[in-house]
Amino acid sequence: MVPVKVAISGQPGTGKTKTVLRIAKMVEEKFSIGGFTTHPIEEDGEIVGYNLKDFITQEEELSASVRWDVKPKVPGRNPESTPLGIRLDAVNRIATASVQKAIEESDLILVDEVGKLVSESKEFSAVLKEALKCGKPMLITMHKRSRNPLLQSIRKRDDLRTLEVTPINSAILPSKAVNILKTGMV
């Protein structure tokens, strides 16, 4: 059985995080799961920040905010949006640490979401590359059209199966992903 990586792709706001949480719930009896999830913080319909949350400990930390005038920055959802300052120390405490722990202790590694927020961290990028090589199945979310170099390298992998979540398929896609994870079929 090949340890498969399942990537859930889609536009912002299509429910990628909700989908991977449903998948995780469906496979929790077969796999111990470690990693992190990303949660936008909205005010008046605008994203003003992102929390990263450790899947196992449920520890959550604000990692990007429009109120932080720091670099690096992640763009808002649209060109008119205020860029969000990223606190790399928070990214490393939650995302990097949870993925490293998942490599060591879990059966399935959850990475929600590979994008500019976490890939700005050299430490995270290194641990993600380690996770991709470690021989464990992974559940990853990623923006559909991002040109992020880290994402581009993941998309080229032979052991990756990408499923796009849409409003039409969001109800059935988790079952398809679970089948791929359980059978190891790419």
C-alpha cells in the first residue's frame, strides 16, 4: 500500500477546512491524526486575521492580522483588502510544531492550508518537506490557483491525489477522500 497524500483544493471560502475536518472525523478510528487547521477571522464580511489550531491539543493562536504592521504580509482575499501581517513565531509554535509532532507520533498528517501564511516560515517549509518524505499518508488543503513555489512542488508529486471541493460536491467529496486514504490508491 502506497502512503497517499490527498489534497483538497478550492477557491477561498469553498469549505476546504470544513471538508478536511469531516474527513478527519471519518478516518479517526483507522488513523491517529496530527497537524493543524487554519481558521479565518472575519469582521463585517472581511477577513481580518487567521488563527492556526493544533489538531491534537486544540491550542489556537492568532498568526496573521490586518492590525499588525509587520513583514512578511499575506494578501487579503481580494486586491482591495488590507494585507495581513504574519507572526512567524506563532506559525512555528502551532503549524511547524504540530506537523513535526505528527511526523513522529501520528499515522496521518493534516496540513490545512499550504499557502503564503505558513510557507513564509523557513522552518515550516522544511518540516513540510520532511512530512512529504516520511512515508505517512497526508491530508492537505491548498488554494486552487496559488503559484506558491512550495505548492507547485507538491502538485507535481506522483503520490498526490487532488480533489477540488465545490458547493456541488462538498457532501460527497469526503467519502471519496476517505476511500483513497483507506485504500492507499492514488
